[in-house]
Amino acid sequence: MADDETTPPGTPADSTDGLTRKERRTQGQGSKTWWWILGAVAALVVAVGIAAAVTAGHKATKAAPTTTTPPPVPTAPPPPCPLTGTPAPGGVVPGRPALAVKIGNYSGDRPSAGLNQADVVFEEPVEGAYTRLVAVFQCHGADLVGDMRSARQPDAGILAQLSNPLFFHAGGIQPVIDLLGLVPVQDKNVLGGGFGAVVTNPPGRSAPYDTFMATGPGWALAGTDVTPPAPIFTYSAGLPPQVAIGSGQSIHIPFSTDADVTWTWNPKTGTYLRSYATGPDLLLNGVQTGTSNVVAMTVETSVGSWVENSQGGREIQVNAVGTGPVVVLRNGAAISGTWTRSDLTQPAALTDTSGQPIALAPGGTWVELVPQGVAVDVSAAAPAPTAPSTTAPARPTTTKPATSGGGKTRY
């Protein structure tokens, strides 16, 4: 039977749509084709989706920001103490004024106490060719300072530059007390009463050499004053390049036979140690007096009309303004120059022979107010020994070599 024959009547139809076998076969093949097409399209869609996802992943990876660790922020150095140039204890300058104490320096006053804890110590000439001291504290205090003695005329010029300091002393003649009222200072005369929490009398001492104090209770009398003083010196860690190392091994200042002072550089302690003609200047605790800097200022002095004692000794007056020679000893070296001061409320400017400021070593300082006419001798360190020469000595000449005065320089 041909393929295009119709189904005879009475024969069961292969389908209910009346199609011929050829038509039905053609229809079946078409359905398979569509399934293949749909499958291919689906596979293409999946492939495109995967490719898009991979591409997006690559783009996301490339776009991811890189993370960098920022460098550490450098820590600022602690602020320096205003009167020493050393780092403030605990990183904070104490909120308090300078505290000055008048200390005796007769042989009967010694041994003293608290001098090595002071930021600055001033040594001043007084009647009879003796000296007295003004010890100044700010960043550090001391449990025992003294012995305290009476005020003198040079104190006004010392205190006026310290930004209204507390000043503890054991009395003074009325002209000196009146003078202190003319300069910015918080006057604390311990003989006036009300200082029981401040003053102490250690055993083994007798009047007038037994009046001592502690700085802690002294600062408690400052009230609301929490302002530190302004600096009075500049500081540097190292020596200027033009300064000869070893040029300031020692300095000798003969104020008098009772106060014949020598400071000697000690490289082991990195300080100058103080001695008198009779031996080391030992403090009450047995430690020798020492400091990082010695500033010797030659000042103009005169004998005033004020009578200071029952022997008729008259006040030595120091002219604290003007100009004069200065020599600074630090780190075993000596720097000479000039001090200049035009106002009592401002510190003296120290400049070297080339006019550049003289910087001190960070640490404590002793200021020696040396009367004109008192010689200041600075000695250099002895030269290091050299190996003996193997060459023949030079023939002598008739020219005399220059002498260095035994390595001493007089100012």
C-alpha cells in the first residue's frame, strides 16, 4: 500500500486527527527537532550565565582595594623642665611656680642639704667676702633643704627673672625686705610665723644653723599659682663643633679663704664636682655637691650703706643688669663669652666670642656671681700620653717655646 493511501473504512485510525501516516511521521520528526533546539538554547543560556559570572568574579577580584598598614605615628618627646632642659617627670611639667630657698655658706652652715636636687643654684657674694646660696626648685623637690639664712640685696636680681617665685628665707634687714617687695616674688619669711608645716630642725644642729625645710609643704603655700616659670637658659645635647673637648676640666673661683671654690669635671658621673680648699663639698647625706653646668658671670659689685651684722659689716650690692665676661663649663669643655641683661625680670643672654648663644647641657646648673677683681681660672684636661718617638730629636734652637700657664686660662 502506498504511503499516501488513506485508512479504509472500518480500520482503526492511528490518531484522532485524521492525518496520514506520512503527516504523522513528519510531525514527530518536527517535535524532536524543536526539543533539540530548546536544549541547545538552554545550554547556551547556561554557558552565557557561567561566563558572565566568571567575568564578574574576575572584575570583582581586580576591583578589590588593597589594604596597607599606615606607618606608626611618632611619639612626641615629653616637654622639658623649664629650668633644666631635661624631660619632665612623667611627661608633664609640674603645675607650680619656682621655689627658691636662701641657704647659708659659712663654714658653720655646712654641710648643706638639698643642693643636688635643685634645678639651679646661685652663689652670691655677701659681706665679709663670704658667699650665700639661692637654691631654686621646680621640676623636682627635696625633703630637706637648708640651712636657711637671711635674705640679701643680690637676691632681688636673682629672683626677678624666675616668673614670680616663692622665696623662703629666715628673715633679713628691713631695707632688704623692702627691696623684695619691689620685684615679682612671693616672699615667705619663715621667721614671721605660720610656717610650722614647712620648717624642720634636724638633730645635731644648733641655731642659727638648724633651720631647714621641705619643698612639698612649701609649694602648698602657692595657693592657686600653678604656672611654671619661663626658661632662663637654652640647652643643647652636644657641644658646638668649634669648642675644644677637654678645655674645661676645672674652674677655680677664690671668693675668699672660706669660700675657695673649685669645680672639677668627672667623666664617670658626667658632672662637675664641687670642692673647697679644705676638701670635697659634702652634703648632709654624704654625697659630694655636683652639677651639669657651671656658669661663672663676672659682675660689678659695691659696698652699700646698709649694715648687715653686729660687727658692722655692710651690704655687698650686685649690679644685676649690664654686661660682663662669662665662662660656661659643660661636658668637660669651656665656652667663654659675654653676658648681657637689660631688665631684672628677664634672664641674662649668654653669647660666645662670635656672638652666638651659649647653650647649656640639659641638667642642673650652678651660677657663680663673681665680683670684679676675683680671678676665674679655667684648666684644660692634661693631654693624653703619646707613644715615644723612634726618630732622632730635633736640634735645639735658641727660641723659647710659648708657655700655656700650666694649661690654665684666666678670665
